[in-house]
Amino acid sequence: MLRVLATPLLAALVMFAAPAHAQAEKSASKSGFSLPATGPVKIVVFRPDVHVGEQSTGGLNEPNADWTAEARKQIGIALEKAQKSKSNDLVLMPELEGEQGVLLADYRSLFKTVTNAVLVHKLFPGNRLPTKKETFNWTLGSGTSQLAQISGGDYGLFIYTYDSYGSAGRKAAQLVGAMFGVGISSGVHTGYAGLVDLKTGELVWINADAQMGGDVRDAVGADKRVSQLLEDFPTRAGTAVTAAQ
Amino acid sequence: MTFASCRHVAGAVLGVMALLTGTVAQAGQAVEAAVPSAIGYQPRDADERGLWMEMEEAERELRNSNFVVHDPALNAYVKGVLCRTVGEMRCSAARIYIVRTPYFNASMAPNGMMQVWTGLLLRTRNEAQLAAVLGHEFGHFEKRHSLRLFREVRSKTDAMAWLSFLPYGVGLLAQLGTLGSIFSFSRDMEREADVESIAYLTSGGYTPGQASAIWAQLRDEQDATAAERKVRSRKDKNGGFFASHPNSGERMLYLAALASSATAATRTGDAEYRDAMALWWAPLIDDQIKLNDFGATEFLLGRLAGSGWTSELLYARGELYRTRGGDGDFAKAAGFYRDAIALGSTLPEARRGLGLALLRTGAIEQGRTMLKDYVKLKPDAGDRAMMAMLAGGI
């Protein structure tokens, strides 16, 4: 328990000491990758990892069940809309039981691990690996083809969002901090999305943002959030790369 | 909320999950609300619902994890012990997940998700000791400790935020004091759960003294680890100011005192525990051997063998000595494997171990014969190709 407690506490302290990082939003994709020019593309959405809460004055996140449930709903609707506009078919990964459930849980965990490696060692500065500077080659292994069979999908889309809205107390502390010349951030809004080719297991695209916009608790905000999450999403072969919506 | 302090990364991760959840009710509520084990209990305010939601997400992942032991017999046994301890009416509120990890701990989330680690099952010696652990964790649940700790951390860190504006180091000192009070609060809740565990033990008919015995054993094991590594025992080191749990020596003493004034009950369930764990000793000892903690493993094997060395324990001891591979260890290991086989061990791996140990002692021909036996006995073994090569070809 020691580290467990110390971590949020230290994190809270750090937030008072350090000014907010201006971390850029970043995306990357497998070199030369594009979705097939014609024919249907079926994208399986894995149950999005959604967490919404409120940030206390001291920086502790208070998970909020209502906000999270609403955000999960709104993000689902927004995702459906966004993919339809790209003429991709979207299906939800069903809840699985037994051996299939274990398989799915394994790949969810593996995706998280691989994504963390990409975030830490490729996308954001600090711990970038020299060997990964030029290339983008990560894979979950060809075993993902089992998930393609189960779901009937070509690609797997993973979504993660974490929101901690600054409480009134936090905002007050931010104001007082500014008077004393102490930079205090209020609110944490991060997220990422990744696309995996289920036939080969290759990670073909990833997009992460440490300072996301859009209030996920309502429809308009969720649309904005999803469009930010899907910024630079792979296009069909032959189409010009469009700028972010 | 956990049973012991987490010194390992896995522990910390699981601990975070435990911390994130909680249940309702601050002290001083006018009406005593229903306890979380009550049928149909639902979290009652935003804090509690938020923590439950986070834990439900965590449980969704844990349920299908490869680390969860799904053996129906073992799960039924542990659940049965919990039900006997806290009562049939209450125990259905807890969902037990036996997690395959060789460390000593258990945890309880406020929504009723309980984790029992296999390293704990390897160390508790009887049903009463297991009951003491389950009772402690259930006590956290009933007393809504996760929620109370969550609120404590929030209010104290809020205070620390304002203290940070005080000049000349005054704020920093005050912050440190506040930080310390959070850990002290955590230790108080652990003591409360320990007190609960004694009450549960006696109501379940279990000898209450076994709760204290767990800590005595663990301290002896820590001594054994230290002696082998030629370092000072860490049994009294638990973080001091930043300790989440009371020191194990303190727990041992106050649990013994509580037990001596508790109603006398006599059940220990030694035989029942041994039977329930019979098929699990070997794999769990194997996990323990891989921790590369010779002293503790030898200690655990010795006390499991208390009433006599079985072929499984001898095999495990052979593995332990062969893995260490120090001066004379291969000869000793070969002896243990031979004893295991003489006692009727049919484990192909006993032949493999004997073969490998013999090769290292220079008895090449005998060693190869044993490895050939192994490959014959287990033709689909994952290491078949390697063993066949070491056997000089099959």
C-alpha cells in the first residue's frame, strides 16, 4: 500500500510544483498504410476505456459514475457517426465468456502495454528510443486473427479517454497559485486511439493527446472529442490526406 | 485494502485498484445504514458510486485474466471458508478471485471484489489462518474502509494544497505532518480490520490464536531469507512514518492479546486445508522457487514437511537446490529426486531434474538415461527437443 498511497499524493504535490506541461498532440502510423480503396472496411470497436471524474483541490481524481456512463454513451454515438462519414462499417466487439473472454482480455492488456511503449518511446519526448526514431513497427502478433474470426472485423479500434474536471476548489487554488506565481493546472483531459490490423496484428495507426478538448458529458462535446481522437485516421487508398475536422 | 503492506509492483498495481473503490458512510451518521454485505445494497452517494464504478471496470478485466485460478474445487473451498467465517447471509456479497502470484497478500475492494493471492495460500497453514485473512478483508468491506480512506486522502490533500502557499518552509512542514496523518489513518483502519477478524474467527468456530500465528510465521520466514542472504532481517521494516499497515510484530502481539480474551473456539482445520490444497502445493512451490529466495523457500518446504517429506515436497526441494546450483547443490538435488522417486513419485519432471543434476555432477551416462526416461514419459513436453539433445539424441 505504501507506493499506492504515495503515488497520488506525490502526484498531487508535483502538480503544485510544476507548471502545466505543454505537450503536443501526436499521431503516427505505419509507413505507407492506407485502408483499401474500395469495398467495405469493417472496424471492430473494443469496449472504450472511459473514465470521467472531478479533480479535487489537492489534485485527487474523484471518479464520477454518472458522468462516466453518459460519456460512454455519447462517445459511442459520436464514434458511429464519425466512421459512417468515412464509409467504414463499425461493429462493437461483443462481450465474451469463457476461453474467448480470456483471449479478448489478453489482447486488451497487450494492446495497452504496446500502446504505452509507443507513447513513451516514440510519440512524446523524454524516453524516445533511437531504434524507433525512423520506423513505426509495433505488432500484437498474428494471434489477433482469432479476434478477426470471432468478430468478423478487419481492423480493431481501441479508445481510451480520461477526464478529471477541475473542481471549484481546484480552480480557486489555481487563481491563488497564479497570484503567488505558482503554476497549478486545473483539470486533466487525456486520451488515445489506436487501430490494429486484426489479420496481421500490426498496429497501423495511433493518436494520442494529453490535452484533449470537448466535454465528453454531452453530445456536442463528445463529437468534438471523437473527431480529435480520430484525427489523422487512416484514409482510403488514393484519397488525399484530409486535414483534421 | 490489503492484508499486508505491498512491497512489489504487482501489489502496488492491485493496491491502486483497491484504493480507488470504496463504500459509504462517515462516522457520525445519524442512522446506521445497511452494511455493504446486505442483500441489494447499492452505493449511496456520488463518491461511493464513483468508486464502485471504477472497481467494476477493474473487475471486468480481472474476471477474464489469465492470472485468475479457475479451479472450481479450490474456489469452492475458499468461498466455503469465508462463508463459515462471516456467515452464510453475508458471504454472498463477496466475489473471490484467487490470483496466481507468489507473494503474500489479499485485498478487498469496496464493491465486494476480493483477491486472494496464491502466495498467501502457500503460507497459511490451516483453515483458521485462511479464515483470519478472509475475515480481515471482509472487515474492510463491511466498515467501508476504502471509501473512508479515499475521503481522508482527499480532504488532507486539499488541505495540503492550501498549505503549499505558506512561506518559509512552514507549509512544507505542515504538509509533511498532514501526509503522515494519512498513513496513520490507514494503519488505524488495518487495526480495526484485525479486530474484526478475531470476532469473525470466533463466530465461525475457529481458534482465534491462528491470526497472530500468521505473523509469527511470516517473521520467521523473513529471518530465513535474511540468514541465507547474510543481511539483516527486514521483519521490523515496514516504512515507518509512511507505513500503510502496522508493523508485523505489533500485529502479532495485539492479535494474540485479542485472541486470549476472545471466546474459546477450537477449529483449526489442518487436515481440511491440506486436502484442499493437495493438488496445488507443487505448482505453487514452483512459483515460489522462481522467486530466487532460497532461505524462504527452504523454510516453507521444511514446515510443509513438518509431518514427513512427501514425494512432491522432495521433488520441490530437488528443484530448489538444482536451481541454486551452488557447491554440492547438484549432488543434494540428485539425492532429493531419488528419494522422491523411491517414495513413488510418478512425475516425469522428477526424472528430468535427476537427469540434469546428474549431468552436472559428472554422472553423464546415468543422467542421459534419466532424461531419456523423461522424454519417453512426457513425449509432448515443451522442452522435449532440448532434453533429447542433452540426452545425446533419442
